[in-house]
Amino acid sequence: MGVISFAQEYESPIDPGRLFKALIVDSHNLCPKLMSQSINSIEIIEGDGDVGSIMQINFAQGIHFKHAKLRMDELDTKNYWCKYTIVEGDVLGEKLKSIKYEVKFVADEHGGCICKMLSEYYSDQEIEFKDEDIEFGKERATEMYKVVEAYLLTNPHTYV
């Protein structure tokens, strides 16, 4: 079985608690509102959003993918980190069995935070990623963070 890992970091002027609440804890409500051009809905189909919950992301028409199901594996709301796994959906394609993510929000000395993300792609086949595929994925994640960040900057009393 092959595993390929990628790490990335994103710096934000938003404190880690607010960004974590918006991007992780309440993503099923906030992200479809802010990113309706790419996400129709995020439904909690099992559980309450906590560890063990299953969520389904339904992508907007015109997006290359239709849906993805993810399972919340670990959630630490005090230290602002989580682990979740994409377990189903056309985002996995034919070669991937799952994609595991670890996301951590760490305070910086300026009152903002650094978001650290580790992605692990699991397959029982040999898998290879092109540099442009890796960069595309990183850019999509950064775009999502920037949209949420802009919302939090213009709405300073939300997610406090």
C-alpha cells in the first residue's frame, strides 16, 4: 500500500480559536454560504459533528467532483486541531482508498495564527502526483482559508 504525504502552512491574522471554529467546527454552516460557487452543502449524516461523525460535502454544479464523505477522527477544541479522513466520493478517483488530514491552528506572536496541514493519500496501488496537481491542491486550500479569513475580518464579532 502506498502513502504519499504533503505538508503546508498558512499564516493568518485571525486568532486560532476563531479560525478553528469557522473552518472546522462550523464549516458545515459557513462554507456553503461563503463558497456557494463550489460547495452546495455540507451535511452531517451521522453524529453531531464531533469525533466519529460522518459529513458529506456536496459540490456545486460545474465542479469536477460531485461529493465527498469524511469522518471526523479526532477533534481537540481546546488546542485547535483535528484529524479527519475522506472515506468515500469521486474525489478519491480510482486509485485512492482514503485521504487523511491533520489540521492544527497555532497562535503566532502577532495575535494571528499559523495553520499547519498534513495530507496523507492512501492507495493499494503505486501513486504518483505531478507538481502541478500538488500546487493546485495547495492553492484550493489557501483560497478557502482566504475566503473565511476575509469574512472573519469583516465580521469581528463572529466565532469569538
